Amino acid sequence: MHVQEWLDTVPAAAVYAVVGLVIGLESLGIPLPGEIVLVSAALMSSQHAGIDPVVLGTCATVGAVVGDSIGYAIGRKGGRPLLAWLGRKFPRHFSEGHVATAERSFEKWGMWAVFFGRFVALLRIFAGPLAGVLRMPYWKFLVANVLGGICWAGGTTAVIYYVGVVAESWLKKFSWLGLVAAVLIGLTSMLVLRRKAKKAQAAPRTAEEPEPVPAGE
């Protein structure tokens, strides 16, 4: 079956639901491939007339914001015992070293850690629960959470959608080979964005910039 014909058989509502659910669960603190799911769905929207990229980006954003907020509430209630429990359940993602690294980022950067954490896989999983554990004021968390969710989910959807439009001729000519190539291009774009986000987060502060505010203040 031609790729375009196969894509046309996928219900749009199912795509929206899967994207929102996977990203929401990842943002809540469950290690899932939210970025890969979003990239794949955004590529599909460029080739599937029934999948609206605006609706897709909205669902991804809502999933990210709601998931992070639930994670924040769970972290605030569970405290550090929650991180210890997660470390036993998911030692690869919630090891003591990873928790310590994420905690240092939050203590140093506060709201910016939540915002830029949306672009970094490790911090994307930690952001909600750890902000709650560190008792970051919710209004600060919410502002950074919403802005980060919009920039990450909306930006990813827009970039990959236009990559898919450009790659349409490849898809028609090479079928699955073109699809794989387009996915690789999309993933490369996301890696570049993540690298820039990491550089921005690690950049030294200038003398004119105010000192970072701890998460709990």
C-alpha cells in the first residue's frame, strides 16, 4: 500500500488522543518517547488531510501543561520519598545522579529550568514532580510550564509539518524510504533545537543579569 493511502486510514482523533496522552504521561514523570511521538504525528499531519497541525499542536500543548501540573501536584504531596520510590522503579531515569543534576538545575535557574527543561528529555520527565518536591510557587511553575509547552509542542509541530510538506515529493517517489528520510530530518531538527536549549541553559550569566532565584522563593 502506498504511504499516502496508509496514512489516510489513520483516524485523526486517534492521533490527537495518542499524542496528548503520551506527552501528558511523559510530563507527569513517566519515561515515554513523547518527542518521537510528536515528531511522527506532525509528519503525518503534513501528509494526512484529516489531521490538522493546529489541533495537533494544541493537543500536544494541553497534554504537556496538564501532565506537568499533575506531576507538580504529585511531587508536592509525595516529597522526596516519591523521588526515592521513582528511583527504585525507574533506576535508569531517576537515579540519584540524575535527580541531583536536575535538582541543581532547578535551584540555580528556577523558572528557566522548567521552561528549558521542556526541550531536554531528562528535565522534561523531572520538571513537574521535582518542581513540586522543591515547592516552587505554583504561579511561577505554571507560567514557565505553559510558555515552555507552547514553544516546544507548537514549535515542534510547526517545524516538522513544514519539513513533511517539503518532503512530500520524496514520499510520493520513494514511499517508505522517503518517509524514513523525512523522519530522520525531523529528528535531526529536534536534536539541533535541544542542543541550542542546553547551550542556553548552560550559558554563564553576565554581571548585569540578576542572580537566579531559588525554586522555593
